Amino acid sequence: MDVLMTTTPNVEGRRIVRYFGLVSGEAIMGANLFKDLFAGIRDIVGGRSGTYEKELRRAKEIALDDMKQAALALGANAVVAIDLDYETIGDGGSMLMVTAAGTAVVLE
């Protein structure tokens, strides 16, 4: 079963018939990852690091997939009002945490 995921509070043409409440997923990237990323700093072009961006996308995908699995476990077929948050944590911001949160629902 696939889960529709959107940042909007509703889905045009579909009615929400049941609310399950908040679901979330998290991904934390450790300090070793950042050391590896900075070691590969030579791939920076125009102030952007392709390696770093790839790892951020991977963290986002992990967080979204965790959230999707939580919604499926509740019996939801959609997650609406999704919010993504990126935070540094640990000593000196040595880790990056990506959190995805939204409302699990059943769409008609």
C-alpha cells in the first residue's frame, strides 16, 4: 500500500475521513560522516558540495520513510501537512538531525 505524502493540509479532490494524529521520522548523521565530507571538500564548485548535498538528501529520505512506515502502521493512506526540520546537535554541532513530521490520515 502506498502512502500519499504532502506538505499541504489537504489533498484537492479528496476528503479526509479519519485523522490518526502526528507521525514523525528522524535521521541523525554522525560526526564521522562530517569528517568524511570535509575530507572530500574538493568537490565543492561555486560554494556547493555535491557530497554534502547527497548526504542531506539521504537523511531526508530516511526521515520521510520512517514517517511513512509509522503512518502505515496506523492504517493511514496519507500524511498531510508535512514539515521538515534540519538541526545540528552535539558538541559543536558535530551531528545533523533531520526530522519529518506530519498528520497521518485516511483519504476517501
